[in-house]
Amino acid sequence: MRTWIRSLRPFDGLAVNSEIAVHSLIDKTIDLREAERFIRLFHAENPEAGNLHDRLHQVVRDVSRSGTYTHTAAELEFGARVAWRNSNRCIGRLYWRSLRVRDRRKVSSAEGVALECVTHLREATGEGKIRPTITVFAPDTPRRMGPRILNEQLIRYAGHRRGDGSVVGDRRNVALTDLARSLGWRGGSGRFDVLPLVIQAGSRVPLLCNLPGDAVLEVPIVHPEYPWFASLGLRWHAVPAISDMCLEIGGICYPCAPFNGWYMGTEIGARNLADADRYDQIPVIAGRLGLDTSKERTLWRDHALVELNVAVLHSFEAAGVTMTDHHTEARRFMTHLEREEKAGRTCPADWSWIVPPISGSATPVYHRYYDESSLSPAYVHHRPMV
Ligand code: ARG
């Protein structure tokens, strides 16, 4: 069941942010140099695309008339894929060409965005065979701001703040949970409650949309050897879909362009369920394993971390949900680097993000340096809305 809630009370934080947003709209004419750079890149890598100079003239004419221009479907698809190729923090870029691009630039209402996000999740989840997908909504233009999703990802678990200051659920999402409540969400109080989408379109009060159950595939975490592991009650969602980054292509900003890949086990096993400021499960697992936690040098943390990561990888595999491990993905990334070099391109990368959070030095990505430049098209964080 899908439910809409349009809150009656405007949210103060947003009022402040939309003021900033209005200011940044004052000079929102497209930077022609960026537009030209992108159109040239598109034609260089797509020789079948037609006449470069005709297209450049058209873009210049459109920008001088309206302050902006419109990407062709092929330019949009290429731009979204290259933005992935340029993502310094992503180890999974080998498959950048396979990104499915859903062109929904005509959609700008909050209700329209909500419906399309639900369809995105269903299609990308594919009953476990996850497909990297992006849905691109209306861009910012000099006349109108595009819609925005205030959630960091389409699927996020609530962090419920309790009277005594403790938090039930994902601490990372406490602010979003508070925001959803202030807008009228009547969520539960559990550790894994999926938050509603919070969507801002125009100057209207944000729309809340509860995700229907069939759009959110989840995997219960079990261990191949320890039956007690299931009783920890851990789970995670199958699809990581980033929804708060802008897709920037040739000077145009698409502020609402949720995209997903599939998970690498360590994102869940070595961070989401493990970090002390997330689900903090390492001491719990160490206790159940009967490890000596009286001193650090027993390496009880490391031991528990490995078992949690074994459990995450095993559970996704048992559930038939696409997931990669950090050793395989690190090797693929080395292949990607080679391919990019052969194609005569630099492949920028951020070492601190590329190296996995466990067993870094056991993977090849650890033992080298990377080009640190930033390229465009790109996925970027603009002002935080929450
Ligand atoms: N690390 C984030 C999370 O755990 C997801 C980031 C994107 N990850 C991906 N495999 N595409 O939710």
C-alpha cells in the first residue's frame, strides 16, 4: 500500500535552505565552457553522433535565448555513465557502460518522483539480480528548480531517538527520521524501519511517501556455521540507491537523479552493521563468539568483523541477491584501471575510499597511488537539505 502524506506544517530548516537555493538561482545561466567541453567529449567518444559543430551552434543559441539547453537522450545516457566512470570513490566502475538510464526529465512533481522511485526500485531489484540503474528527473533551469529527494538513499532505516538519549535503529539517519516525523510520519520504533521518501518539489511543503513492501527487498543475516547468528535479528536491504547527489553534465545540474549499483559485502559487514556510530554489532558478536575482549591484542574486534562479513556474504548469496566481495571487486578495479589507461584516459580515484575497510593490504588496490583530479560529468553533493 502506498500512502501519501502532505504535511500541514512547513519545516523550518527547509525554509532556510530554499532561501539559499533561490539565491543560487539568480545567476543560473549555463556555463557555456562546460557545455562545450561536454558536447566535445560526447562527440569524441561517440563518432556516430552527428555533426559536432551543428550541435555546438545549437547549444550556444539555446543558452543565449533561454539560459540553458536540453541534452539529447543519447547525451544524457552517456553523461550519466561517464559520471559513474568519473566517481573517484567508487571501486565498482568496471561496469560503467552497463548503467541503465531511465529518462524521466518530464517528471517534476513530488508525486511523480515518488511513483518513479518506486518503479526504479522494483526494476533495479529484479528479484535479487540487481541492475545498476539511474532515474533522471527534471533539471534545474534558470526559471525553475528541479525536484529534490531529501533522503540520502531511497532505502534508509530509521534512527529513533529515545528519551534517555539512546537511539534505536540506524544512528546515521536520526536527522532524517526527525524530519519525517515533523512532517507527519507515524513510523514504528524498531531497529530496521524503512523511512518514507521525503521529496521537495518547488516551494511546496515536502511530500512523504511510504515505500511499498514489494519495492524493498531485504536479506536476513545468518551465518553458515553459527545458528545463533540469526537470533541477532540483523538484516539489510538489497539495493543501495544514492538519492541526494546531483548529476552534473555539461553545466546542467540534475538535482534529482537516484542511482544504484549492488553492494560490496564490506559496506554492510564492516561499516553499516559494525561502526560504533551505526549498528555497533562488533562487541555483541564477539560476546556470542566467546572471545577474550579484556585486551585489544587478542584481536577480538578483527575476529568478530571477519565473522560478520562472512555472514553478510553468505546471506546475500543464500537469498539469491547480487553482492560482490572486496577481493573480487579490487581485482576488477585493477582491470578497470588498465582498460582506462589503454583508452588513453586518466582514472581518478580516492585511495581512502577505494581501499576496503577490512583487509586493505590483502587487496591489490592498497599498494599504489591514484590520480586525484576530479572530472566532469560527475555526481556531486550540493548543499545538504537535512
Ligand atoms: N556505502 C553505502 C551503504 O552502505 C552505499 C554506497 C553505494 N554503494 C554501492 N555499492 N553502489 O549503504
